[in-house]
Amino acid sequence: MLIAVFVTVVWLVLVCARPAYAYLDPGSGGMMIQLLLGGFAGAAVLVRLYWRQLLVRVGLRKPDLSNETDA
């Protein structure tokens, strides 16, 4: 039921849309590219921080059971 309502709303938005006559200046394109690159960099850092845990959850690596308090 919820999917049917969602599809109907999306269809109505697409069919009933009027032209906006909007202007996007070159700065807007640069900002969109910067947003995409920043999101990609943030995702890469997040994956780098949690890489081992991700591999353990997927099952490609066994959990590290060594005790790191050898001080």
C-alpha cells in the first residue's frame, strides 16, 4: 500500500511539473562537484576507519582475539 502511494505521488510530481525557467551559474556546478568529492572523501575515511570490522562482519576475516594490553 505504501509503495503504491509513493509511486502515485512520484508520478504526479513528474507529470504535473512546470518549467522553472531557472538559471544555474557556474559556481553552482562547482559547488555540486565539491559536495560529491567531499562525500566521497568522507566515505573513504569511514571505510578506512572500520575496514577490519567490516571484513569480520562480512566473514572474510576472523575476529582478532589477541590481547593488546601487554604493557
